[in-house]
Amino acid sequence: MATAVNAAVSLPSSKSSSLPIRNHIIVSPERINFNKCFLYSRNVCVGRKVVTIKAQVTTEAPAKVEKVSKKNDEGVVVNKFRPKDPYIGRCLLNTKITGDDAPGETWHMVFTTEGEVPYREGQSIGVIPDGIDKNGKPHKLRLYSIASSALGDFGDSKTVSLCVKRLVYTNDQGEIVKGVCSNFLCDLKPGADVKITGPVGKEMLMPKDPNATVIMLGTGTGIAPFRSFLWKMFFEKHEDYKVDEISIDYVSKH
């Protein structure tokens, strides 16, 4: 790191008691641009005299490190289907995966895509529930993290899976409130149609480096995206993903 030192030393004059004589020592490399400056001052005793030493040190600012975004990754499809023209999938399977004594219900569901909704592990899809809202308008889409690998639970790249927790709570007025889309999905019967948008998201994709350290922290996304990662790592045969051991930090809020 390039550094310049500018030191000023003040010594009392033997011929005058009013003003000290200032001797300046300057050391500076050539052609250096400085961005930060620090000033240091200290009194030093030399014999019976007190000498004040002031030093100014300037250093170059560190080079900026650009963040590498996955938004420009090739081959990752986003927003192929939008709310005005969603893909119409069909429910193949809808199973409750929590016990009867659990504090809530979580359902695992599989929808057909026929390969028309190409997605990657870590992406999400939108679901538009049937019906209208309190204003008489169609319900807006809700985003859900995809729980299956890119090949799908059946391994044919023609399905997409979700893990959805049914939202039911009591508000401050003592009324029972049910989440619109979560209850719509959890109540779906096999054979029912479902409107799908997306896929969306590029920032939570699996790393391309097979030796990369993957840390999974469930901070509100639920277990769904991690299921898609684990399914690819352990249940599918990929030469570029061979994992011996893995740990997940997951917090469940009741």
C-alpha cells in the first residue's frame, strides 16, 4: 500500500522564548493519489525539552469488489407465464405431511407442467387462486418457493411441486382468518386446475461450483427450496454434485 508521511517537529529556540522554530521533514512517494488522511500528534521528552511531533499519514482507498449477480445467468428462464396469461396446470397429488398433533398443517402437492414451465432449484412460481376478493376482483397471485428439483418428483421434467402451510389464525377481534391462497392450495383435489405464473428468481440458485460450501438457513422461506436442493443432491444422479455430509439450520415459528 502506498503511504506518505508528513511530519512537523517543533523545538523551543534557545534564543527566543516567544516562538518556537519549526523544522519540517516530508517524505512522499511520487505520483500517488490519496483518499484518506489520518493525523497523529504526540509530545516527546528530549533531555529537558518537550518536543511535539505531528505526523500525517495518507493511504490509498482499497479497490472496490464488484458483486457477481446471477441475474444474467444464461439458460435461466423467468416470467415465461404472467398473470394475464398463466399456465393452466393440473393437480396430480396433494398430501398432508404433518401429523394430527402438529401445531399446523403442511401439504405437499404436485402439478403438471408438461415441460412448459422450465425452472431451476431455488426459483419460485406464482399461483392465482380461484374466486374474487372483497372488492369483486380476481385474486392476485401469491409466490411459493418450488420444492422439487428441475426434473420434478417424477424425474421427467413435467411436474412442479410445492410445500404449503395452511394459514389459519385468530385476529384481534377474535375472528378466525384463513389465508386465501394457502387454503385454496391445501384443499385442492387431484384433477383440479391451477393457474401458474413464472418461474421467477435468480438469486437463490444452486452454485455452479460442485465444491462450493452450501449453507442453508431457513429464515422465512420455509423448507421448500431446501427440499429442491436436497432432492437434486441425494436422490438424483449428477456427476457434478456428490455430497457426503450436509447440515441445515431451520427455525419453525409457531
